[in-house]
Amino acid sequence: MDAKNVTRSERFNGQPAGYYCVQVSDPTIDLRNAAVLGTVNNNRAMITVIPNTNCNGLTRSLTVVTTDSSNASVDVPFTVVVL
């Protein structure tokens, strides 16, 4: 994972492959109004990034889901930027 304004990333507890929790590092960023960009480093996959107040106990976090072209959850490298 590459990142900007991100403290850490970890697998989402109890979820299948492709589910992650990403914690935002900058406390001044309001996730309700932030620009969040998520890209996969694989041209045959997709990514969804959802602001979340608590993901795996991480506050100020994002839920990230990566899927393949058949919409099945898969682990793929990704980049998240929060501005």
C-alpha cells in the first residue's frame, strides 16, 4: 500500500480477502468533506473506499474493498490518498 495522510492499513477482522481498514493520520481532515482517492495497482481490479468512524477499532478510518473484474473480493496492491 502507498499512501498520503494515512497512518496504517490492516485487514478487516473477520472479512474475506480484499477488505481493509485504513487510518487517516491528519486530525484536521474532516472525512465527511475530504477528497479521497483510491486506486488499485492492477488493471483488472476495482476499489471502493468508504469513510468510517470505526474500522477494526481504528478511529478516523476508511473501509477499502478491492475486487476483481468478476466482482469477487481479492487482495491486490492499492494506493489511498486523503486530502
